[in-house]
Amino acid sequence: MTEHRSSEWYAGTDRNAYIHRAWMRRGLPENAFDGRPHIAIANTASDLTPCNAHLNEVMESVKAGIFEAGGIPLNLPVVSLGETQVRPTAMLWRNMAAMATEEMLRANPIDGVVLLGGCDKTIPSLLMAAASVDLPAIVVPGGPMKTGTFQGVPLGCGTDVWRLSEEVRAGTLSEEQFLKSESSMISSRGHCNTMGTASTMALVAEALGTIIPGLAGTSAVDSRLLEQSHETGRLIVDLVEADRRPSSFLTKGSFRNAIVALAAIGGSTNAVVHLLAIAGRLGIDLTLDDFDAIGSGVPLLVDLQPAGRFLMDDFQRAGGLLSVLREVQDLLDPTALTVTGRPLVDALGSARIWDHEVIRVRETPLIPDAGIAVLRGNLAPDGAIIKPAAASAHLLSHRGRAVVFDSIEDLHARIDDPDLDVDADSILVLRGCGPRGYPGMPEVANMPLPKKLLEQGLRDMVRICDGRMSGTAYGTVVLHVTPEAAAGGPLGIVQTGDWITLDVPNRTLDLDVDPDELDRRRPDRATADGFANPRRGWERLYVDHVMQADTGADLDFLRGSSGDRVSRESH
Ligand code: FES
Ligand code: MG
């Protein structure tokens, strides 16, 4: 047996080893300290993260697998982020959760870790932590909830909240019925069952190689989740024995596979900032432009809400991620490995599509080119993104006059004003919502359309913002504009009435204002006023150190890895 990291705590006859062992002998037998691997289960189960509340049961299955393989499993509750509960936005705490988990894994006598996540930010923060402590790690995604129904119709969690509330406004659903649907929306344990950020990140993490192939997307209520959790417990012990750390098998090719998967499933734009942040922890040179270069030409094969019709239950029944990846196998890196030690592409041989309505074959895609487009120009010198699959085709090349809002509050106050000077060709601009300006970079980019235009039947307009948008949302939305207004980006000097040209086929976003005029505006742009200026605590640290969206909105001092070494004893 190779010497494990935990032996630095437990081996020997001196006082310190005695202390480390004695306090852990709460039911553990003496041979628990004979050099076998000690495995943490980083567990985001929390009553305040309803999507992850079932992970304690998953943890028991992982534990059983670890014991069976000769390891010692240790439950490690870590910071958990419930997307619907946490204010002002769960994204503000993603880097904090990652930092806390990283430090606790390093500080403790741990040889490897199983990462239990689900709700939007939990898998990204766990992977960032695992990358920076660089201990052998495997993700178990908690899985989507089963499909619930209301009045005989399936409910898409998240997406249908917007639909039903619009029906109330339109007078086609009573408030009483609306409130009745509340108890059907979350039909079971598990995360949102649309192709929102949680489903996206589980599938993308599998394409990256950090999950046993075939597991991501398995429903939270499916027995196979527990079976594969047990299997993951056995596998993590092998990983420790093989010393297979994230740095040893995650490569640029792994990220290529994740980006191909993201496009083919029509996944959330939030995956862009998460993948950039994870790559940054690994020291892998992944750039915003890679999403465009690798994703362009990848077809959209999955017909799931919010862009399409079906839900995650249907996706799994139709063949799941491996059947999608098999269709685009020629675009994948054949050398990229998974936690099993074998290439991802080796897992695709037996995958089949069982329902061609839900998952399309390569020859008949929903959209032939579904990759995220990266735009540049004098309005976004460091880049902005748009998801063409979720946009209106006729707006992808568009010139219009800006209607500018300085904050989300400003937008809410004026958007429905009948006197607002706006028409269908206008471009709505919302600034002050980047990582620094509105700490955490909230999901507000898909701003509501003016009521008077909605009443005329308008359903989409070009919108431009330095914030993010929900994985369950869609529209012709240019988001993650970098640098953000609060970092001195040109978005801060746009004025209402300026002409803006969006040209997605040519990947440009430009403000059509004379350069001399732009120079004149720069000195008096208001960067300090109106943007966040927290006095203390995490928000202060965040605002001082958060990087821009084009590099993943991580904190500057958290990039890279510190490894698993701790230099000093505790006594
Ligand atoms: Fe948790 Fe949607 S709120 S995944
Ligand atoms: Mg979300």
C-alpha cells in the first residue's frame, strides 16, 4: 500500500498521532488508521438548498461503496447555495463556497473526495475547490426532480413559473389556480428539471470527465442514482491508490468535450463563467474565444425547455448525455480521460437514442450551429456572449437606438412607463450588473420588455447587459459584456439615443458614436456612484478581487492551485 496523505496525521506513536487518532475513534476500529485511504464526502445537503436536501441519502450510498473498497468515508458538510433562496444572488457566494471547501479539504486528514452537488452553483464551487487542492475527486450529481403535472400538463421547473404568472396577468388563469400549482412545481427531491444551469453543469461535468459516465441526468428519485453513488464510493478508493488527481487527467481536451456537450444540449450560458473559473484553477489556458471556436458548428440535438419542449425525465428516457455525445463523437477529443482512467469516447459505444423527438440525430438537428457566440467591438473590448439557439434569428443582425438603464431598479421604475421613448427596433441597455458593480453579477440580463410593446404583440428585442441570465431564460440577449461598466467599460458611457450595431454572424458589437465624442464622455462617466461599495466582510473582499466575466469571475488570488500540502502541525 502506498503511503497516503492522511498517514501524516495518523501514523506513528507520538503524542500528535495519538491525538489525531483518539478523537476520530468514535466507532472507527483500530485498523481505520493502518494507512487505508480516508475519503471526504463534500456534502451540500441543506434544508435551505431544497434541490440538494436528499444528498444525505446519496452520501450513505457513497459511504457504503468506500467501506466496501477498504476506505474510510467521512461526511464533510460544506457551504451550500440554494439558488432560489440566497440573496442577493447565489453567484456572490460561489467563490466563497469554493474557497471554504478547498481550505477544509486541505486542512483535514483527507486522501480523496466525493463531491455531492446539484443546485446551480454547487457543482461549480465543488469542482473549483477540488481543482485547487488537487486531491483525487469524483462528482455525484444529485439529479433532477421527476416531472410534476398541474391540471394534466407537465410542469417545467423554473420556466413554467414565468408562464403561469404571465397567464394570471393575461387573465387566462385565476390567482387561486396559480397558487394551487405551487405545491406541484417541485414534484420531488432533486434540482430543476429543465435544461437550466443545474442540469447543464451536471452534464457538462460528466463531459469534462469528473463523473462516472452515464450518471449525470439520472433523476434524484431513480434507484440507479444510489447504485452509481455506491459505485462512485468504490471508484474514489481506486483513484487514491492510482493517485489520479484533477491535474493529472483534466486537459484542454477535457474542456473541448465540455464545450461540445454544452452546445449540443443547448445548455445554460452560466456554464461559460463556471468552466472558465474551473480551468483557471487548473492552470489550463481556456479563453472565452475557445467557446466560439470549439462550439461553432456543433448542432443543437436536444429539445428541452426553456428553448424547446421536453424535460430531464424525457432526456434520460431518450438516451441521455452519452447518446448525444455519440452523435458528435468526431468533434470530441478522443484522448481526454474520465475519472475511470479511460477516455470519455470509450463510454459512447453502446449509447442509443430511443426517442428521436427528444434527442435528434446529427443529420436532423434543431439548429445546425448552436455554439455560444463571442462578440467583440468598441462596446465590448474584452468580449460579450450571446446564445444564438435562444435568440430570434431576425435580430441577430440588428441596428437600433439605445435605451439605457443605470440599474435594475432604474429599469423596473421606467420600463412600463407609457412615455418611455422606445420602439420594437430599440436596443435595451442595462449596466451596473457586472461582477463588481452588482457583486455576484445577477441574472438580470434578460430584462422584461416594455408593457406597451408587449401589448402590441412584440415578444423579443435586442438587450445588452454586463450581468448574467438564468439558464431557464431566452431571448436575443447579449450578456457578460466585458469590461463591465463598474470596471470602466464602454457600456458605462452609452447614452440613450446612441446607435448600436449587433452583428452576430460577424461577431461584432459596436457603438456607432464618433470616437472624439466618446473621448469627451470618458472623463465624466460615473463609475464610483451607483455601484456597490461594501464596507466589510466577504462583499468587500469580493469587490476588491473579483475578475471580469471573460475569465470566469473568480477572485484573482484564487486562480491556480495550492496543492494539498500543509506545512505545520496543530499542536
Ligand atoms: Fe436549484 Fe433550480 S433552484 S436547480
Ligand atoms: Mg439560476
